[in-house]
Amino acid sequence: MSVIDEVKQRIDIVEVVSQYVKLTKSGRTFRGLCPFHSEKHPSFFVYPERQSWHCFGACNTGGDVFSFIMKKEGIDFGEALRLMAQRAGVSLPSKSEPSAKKEEKERLYQVNEAAAQYFHNLLVSSQAGEKVRSYVASRGLSPETITSFQLGFSPNSWEALKQYLMERGYTEGELLTAGLIIEGEGGGSHDRFRNRLMFPIYDVRGHITGFGARALDDSLPKYLNSPQTPVFDKSGSLYGINLAAAAIRQQNMVVIVEGYMDVITAHQNGFTNVVASMGTAVTERQVSTVKRRTKNMIFALDADAAGEEAMLRGVGYENTLEAEVKVIILPEGKDPDDVIKEDAKIWQKLLEEALPIVDYTFNMVTANLDLTTAKDKTSAVDKLLPIIAEIKDTVRQAHYLQKLARLVNVTERNLEAALPRIKPSPTRRRAEEPKPEAVAQALRPVFSSPLEEYCLALLLQHPELKALSQQPSPEYFQNSENREIFVAWQQASDLSSLKAELDPAIGEHLDYLLTKSLPPNQIEEKYADAVLRLREGFLRSLATKREAALALEAELGGTAAELAKLEEQGIEVSLQLGEVFTQKSRRVRSKGAEK
Ligand SMILES: [Zn+2]
């Protein structure tokens, strides 16, 4: 069994998706509000039996657990696989990057370093930087802080940085890849960051991966970041981690805030275990970066952000990391920066009084309820019991069950009886008790698709097939690893560039496909058949899923518009299936004629 299969066997898509989406069980499927588009009526479905998901709403797309994580966390296949492998406790072959890729990254770190040095010098010693110096002084930053965070100033010029770096031997292409310059509409290129206070963003090893930049005038956006590059990915970066890593380990605690200035002010005041998620909700990747240093996390949330979703995520992180997540809620309208500057003791006190995330959720849910009335008791149980059901640690689960029972004055036994109905236990058992190899093998057909693999193996072993006009669409491949290889194959010129392009973690699967034994002759014809069958399989599974959605919609009394939309999608699928059948019968007829 390949590592990818092993990960798939140990991960349950319902559990993974539940960390992001509040799912409700209906029949054999789960449904919820789509996390990828905004909607009021749930059209997002998860299918435990197929370990797949599908959105029948605006997205009209779906896939397996990897494609879900890739989309949700904004990461590539290799990173998603690593994240899920970690969660499943499966070790992957170590990531030995091809040397060309390594060199490119090294070069990008260098160019970022040179840019940061340039911006920093302008801030501390140029005449143009004078105004910025007084601005940062007015925000209370000391010269030592400016040096340790290597803050800088990007001048109000279209080409200053570009010229400076090109004189030092960096090419325009490298500057573009690093996101330091952007291509203009009429050709040419210019500096991305102009007239801004610059915050270099470091990784934990001290490489500069990108920049954050705050406007010094009324320019919008107020905060601008480097774009995604081979070395920078905002959702996986934590601002300040290079300076905070040691303290996080020492104090066995990390505090996660939102903004650059929050981190800087905290550090200047001696709170050196603080990092920032840089304006986004904390992602699983960010959490996994600090997890190696501590399992105690405090999220500093502003009152608006402290919604139910944040709570569910927090509980999810606790489960995956066996971590303890606490939250502090900031005073209305204030950032940590404001709080600390006003009085560091208040910040200290907030930290000391940080509440475990589940306790905080209890407070939040019950704040506006009158727990002497039956109606509000039910409402509290409806909201809190699913959260308690999520807690994996049985001791903690029992603790909160007791707390809820006391709160609504119901016996624990009654609440406990309701737990299994909320959370089906088979999925949990599967994650905890790895199956013996034999059973795992028998399960395999559920997770891999022989047809997808056959089709890909033909393509990979017979480069001449690339010239054929009838090719599958990437979405026909339901398994992310196959889809990933197919897309890379479409773009690659030959096998060696395909290998260089693909993440090493997928190498094992690629080798398997390259050595799979195939029929000796009539390759073109067999390939055309396989593509057709692949399309048919895709459409059929779509039709089945759609029918189930439609039935459910009708049962739950969906609106006419929603039903019409599903009907419309259904007609489209039937038309395409009709097309497949016509092509199939044409092929059968022409084969007959040949004989
Ligand atoms: Zn959607």
C-alpha cells in the first residue's frame, strides 16, 4: 500500500471537513454551508462512503479530502498530503527537493534579503526616510526594535528597488518571481511596494520569504503583502516566528495575534512568545508550525472574530494536535498593540485569565439565554452538545458534559445518551485503531480507482497519446494524486520534467503507474475507450450524488429556485451522458466494420 493510500485509510473526510464546516447528517450523507462560496442554504455535501465532497451551489465542483484541504488552506498537493499524513501519524518519504528548485529558492531568499537591507537602510539613514522615522517613533518603536525586525521604507518611486537590485546582478525574472516588481499593463515592470513601511516576513529558519507593507499615505490597500511565490505563502506564514521560536519553547506557550504592529509592540514590551497570523483566520498549517514547540496556544481574538466558527476550529485544533487552545477577547475596538501600549499589565492580566476555548464557548452561548426556561435550555444543549461531541479526550469530554448538565439541570446520563446520535462513532474508531493490513487491503477499492490509474498509466507509458484530441478533463480524476499527475503531465514536455515538477511525496505513486503492466497493442484505441469510460464514471457519480441532493432538498422543503438549479444541473449531466453513449455506440459500430 502506498503512503498516499495509507493516509487516506486513516483520515476520515467527515472529521476533517467538520473542522471547517458545521455538518449535519442526513441519511448517508452530511451537508452544510459551502466553505468556498457564500450561501444561506446548504448545498455542500460530504459522502463518507466514497470519502468525497461536492458543492452543488456556485462552485459545482468536488473531490476528495486532499482537494478539500488544498482549496481550503490554499496549499498545493504535497503540502496537503504532508498535513494529512501528520494528522494520521503516517511518515512520508523525506522531502528531498530537486536541486534546481532548491537553487531557485535560495536565490529568492537572497533577493529578498537584499531588498530588505535596501529598505532598512533607507528607513534608518536616508533623508527621504526622515518622515517615516518620525512616524515609527510616534508609534513608540525603539531603534533596537526597528533593527531586530529589520523594518524598512520603500520610497515613492516606480523603479528605485528594481534598479538597485538589477545593478547587483538580479534579473527582472527573479524580481518578478519574488513578487518585488509587477508587470505593467503596457509591458515593462515596476516596483510593487511604493511609499510604504516595510515588514520583512521571516520563516522559522530566518529566511526572508516575503514582505508586508503598510501605506504611509491614503493609498489602498492599507496593508499589502507579497503575492504567493515559491518561497512565500501567506496562509502558512507566521509573522515574528523567527524571533519568537525560542521563547515559545521556553515558556511552552504561544500567543497568536493578528497584526504586524501587535507582534512588534508585544516583543518590545517583553512578550516575546507572540506571533501574528497576518490578518487571516489561523490556519492548520500555521498551527502545525508552532506545534513542534508548544501545545499551549492562546488566540487573541477581537470581539467580532470570536464567532462560532472560530470556536469549532479551535476545538478541531485541540483534537488534531492534542493541544490546549485558550482565547482572550480584546476590549471592544482595540488591538493588542493598543492594549499593551496603554498598560502592559492589562495585557498580562488578559493572558493570565485566558479561558479554555470550550469554557469560553459556554459563556458565549449562554450569555443571552435565560436558563430557567425550557426553550433556552434546549437552545443551549443544541449548541453546546455538538461541540462537546467533538472533543476527543474522554476525560475532558466528561468534564464538559458535567458542566452542561449542571447548567441546564438535566442528568448527565440523559445528555450522554444524546451524544452518539450527534457524532457517529464508527469514523472515530477507524481513526484510532489502524486496521490489520489484510482488512486495509480489502478496503482499498473504495479509495483508489483502477480506471483512473489505467488511463494515467497508458498516458505516461505512451507519450504519443498526448497528441490525441480526445483527452480527459482534470475533474474526471476523483483522486487528487491522479488529478495532480494528470495536470502536471498536461504541462510537462517529457517524463523528466514531469518528475521535476511533481512533489516527491507523489513519486511512489508515479513509479507505480510507470511500471504498471499494460496491454501490448492497440494502445490508441484502448486509451480512447478508457477516456470515454472515465467520463462516463464521472458523470454517473455526479448524477447519483445530484439525485440524492435533490431528494433531500424536496424532503426538507427547499425553495423552487434551489430545486430548479439542481434540476438544471441534472439535465446538463444527462445530456453529457447521452453524448458519451452516442460515442460509445459509434466506436462499437466502427470496430465491427473493421472486422
Ligand atoms: Zn460552493
